[in-house]
Amino acid sequence: MENLREEILRWALVNAREHGSADALAVMKRILAEHPSLRSRAREVLEAVKEVVAEVNSMTAEERERRLVEVGLPEERGEERRQGLPDLPGARRGYVVTRFAPNPNGPLHLGNARAAILSHEYARRYGGRFILRFEDTNPEKVQLEMYDFIKRDLRWLGLTWDEEHVQSERLPIYYEYAERLIAEGRAYVCACRPEDFKRLREEGRPCPCRARGPDENLRMWERMIAGDLEEGEAVLRIKTDLGHPNPAVRDWPACRVVETPHPRAGGRWRVWPLYNFAAAIDDHEMGITHIFRGKEHEVNEQCQRTLYEHLGWSYPVAVQYGRLNMPGVMLSKTQIVRAVREGAISGYDDVRLATLAALRRRGFLPEAIRRVILDVGLTLVDSQLSWETICAANRKLVDAIADRYFFVGRPVRLTVRGAPPLAEVRLRLHPSREEAGERIVPLRREGEHLVFFIEESDAAGIREGEVFRLKDLMNVRLVGRETSGLIGEFAGMEVADVPKIHWVPAGAAEMDVLMPDGSTLSGLVEPAVLSVTPGSLIQFERFGFVRVERLSPRPLAVFAHR
């Protein structure tokens, strides 16, 4: 019954997305169509459907999207197998273990979120485990706030993890393996100057330190830990084939001295493992079966495989994919962090970025991000991702749930003579969701005339004598232009085949809209917008989708896309 309940939940969430709320009978029909054998238990199934539908209808739109990410779109489960996501090589149901291993030195963006989404998707597909591991063994780069920042982003994506590990809390494990490798003659402490070692490595020749015996290397290792050797004076190296075709794999560095206190661990440790050493050990210790990584990690994989050979381990299945590029968009954590520190951007949620924080701020739904990443799939070819693709994916989701309002960005006054004595007008919040209800727009009269504001671009395009329609309200004929604005006369209430433009009444509220290029557009909104809950995604008709960020001290919305 638990699996059936999840299936009901999945279809109820889809039905609510499409229609604004879930309908029990519609969900029931879908369940019976998918599982005809349940017809004999129709009464029992209907009770379960009603219970789940009530639960879904009590959720906010954002909560529904989060839950839909967690349970997965029913239409996509088969499609993903046929399209971008092939079956995993060597995968057995119930035995797949994947990991997402971010460095807490910057925020998640579309590029590095790819590994998280793919790792989570495959772990759930095969009924396995998904591990979150913070790779924070470079004290000089770690940002303390990034641990929670990254976890918040992952939760927003709907990614739940079964285990969480932090490498800076695992130093004794790395030390134990380092000492074992030294004792077995598979690692040594190198005190050569970096430039001397580089020259020898390029020539495929051993450095003098390589000839030391295990006992002397262990004493050198203990001196590193005790503080007798300063930063830059010694590193622990893994012995490899000095004739390896790639010099970067020859006797690669495993541990080094770092005097900088760790933001999380403090000054307790002086010797820190480097990426390849810590990651390789953790992948084995945590039972990782499949690793998802960009093809630029090929050299790292070669280094790690040499360590696995030394320790007699079997290397996990490595699934590689090409780079994800967005022309003109900053997708480098290093560049993003530098830009924030230098004040070039306002923060990690600056709307000019493609960080998950920025996308969330703009009103992109996590399911849209997931769809885009899964559509790209696991291709080894570098992929070009555009804002158009991301916006299109989000538009498909938000169009059915975003309530409609009017916003005028560059207002021009319009006075309408001879209009009926209307005090207000009731407009639908959504064109296809009657259950969404209505909003009330109060109208403003000055003497005998109604006064509105319309877009400057619309005002410029109307010819004198032309009839146009104030959307969902009335027809107006332009009769003149004055310094104060346009003058029109009432031309009927019936819907006519004339240009339709949006409007706001005189006395409308002021609101700023933060645009994707970082600029701000100040305009007027209908009063009902000031009753919208901050964080809501709405559509300004003929302008675009926006997320309402705040209502005071001065209302602000953030532009998502058209």
C-alpha cells in the first residue's frame, strides 16, 4: 500500500500543477488506468486517493514542486531511460551507492549541481544510497557558511541524502592509511624544492627522498605532524610508475603541511590530505560504487587508481560527462567568490549569476533545474546551455500556477472620457484556473473621467482615432495627446478585435523590478499585488514572470523570464 500511496501522491501533484489543485476523481481515473488490477479494490483506493489529494491541496505551490522533485514525474520515469539517462554499468538494485562531494569554498551553480542531481537520481532509481560528503581539506579555501549554504541548495532541489560526512573530521583515518603506505614502502616524505622535483618528474627520474627507507620516512612524517617541518618544507608522495605517460601521475602528492587554521576544525591539525588522497580513501571506506564526474577529472582518476592498486582495492565505476557551458555566464566558483569579495556583484544570489541561490531568488522552480540537467544527460560531449533553455523549462511549470497581475514599467497617463461610473473591476487571477478566484482592481476618477496609466511603448504605438482595449475592461478611442498624457473616449465594453494593452489605475502602488542584468525598473502595479505573499511567483501580464521578494519598505519583485 505504501508504493500505491507514493504513486497516488505523484499523480495528485501532477494534477495540482496542471489545474491549480488536485481533483480526486481525475487522480483515481489515472491510477486505475495505470493499474487495472486495482479495480476490484476501487473503494479502498478511492479512500487513499481522497486522503492524499487533501494533503496535496493543503500544500503551497512551492511545497508541491519540492515534493514532486522528491517522488519524480511519472511521465519521465520511462522517458529518462530512453533519452538522456542510460542504465548504469555494473549496477545492482539495492547495492548502488553514489556521492556528491562539494568543496565548501563557494556556492552551487548549474555546473556543479549536475553531479548532485545525477548522483541522487541514479541512487534513487536503483534503490541505493546517496551520500553527501564535504571535501574541506584545504583550510585556506574553506568558507564556514558554505556548509549550510550548500545543504540549503540541495534541499531546495529536493535532494535528500542518506549519510553526511565531513573530511575535516576524518583526519585520523587518512593518517592511518598514510602511515600504512609509508610502512609498506609505497609512500615517502619528500623534502625537495618544488622546482627541483618538477624537473626530475618531467625527466622521469626519482628524487633523492624516494630512496629513504620506511623507518626514516615515518620519522619524517612524525616531524611533519609535530611541527618540526614548516609549510612548504615537505610533502607526502605516493610512489607510482615514474615512466607513466602523464607526468602529473608520477609520485603525486598526498599530504602537505598547512599552517592556516581550519575554519571548522581550528588549529588541531597541521598535516592535511590533498584531494586525490582523501577522496580515494573515502570512496572506498564509504562503499561508493559509482562516481559521477566531469571528464576533466581524468588525471585525478588515474592518480586514485594507483592508490587503489597499492591498497588492493577495486576502483568504483567512474561515469564521466562533458563540461556544461553557458556562454557569457560565470560558472567558476573561484571567479564568483572573487567577484563577491571585490564587490563586483552583490552576493551569491546576485541575479546575474547562475548559482542555485540566484535562480531560486528569480523564481525558477527546482523541478525545472532538474529537468534541464536530466535532459543534458551523461554525454561526453561538452554541452552548451542557454538561458532560453532554462527559461523554457521553467515556463512550462509556472504558467499553470502563477497568478496574473498588471505592472506598468514606464507609465504614461491616460484619461478616458465618457466611461461608465465604475468604482472597481473584478479580474480573474488565472485565465484557465477558475478556482484561483479573482482580484479586485479599484478604479480612480478625476471629475467625470477615469484615469489610468499604460506603457510608454503602447502609448507611442496608438494612432489618433484608433480604438484599443484596456485588457479585461473597456474599449477606448484615442482622441488626443497633451503634455499630461493621452486623452481617450469610451468606445464600449464588448470585446472587440482591436489591440489589447494592460493598464493600472491612477493611484496604483509603486514597485521596483530587479532585472537579470542587475538593473532596476521602477513602475506601477495594481493594488492587489501588495497582498501577495513574499516569495510568491506571479506573472505581470505582457511583461513576464516575477518573484515577489518584499513588500516593504519599498516593494520589490525579481524578474524570472518572459
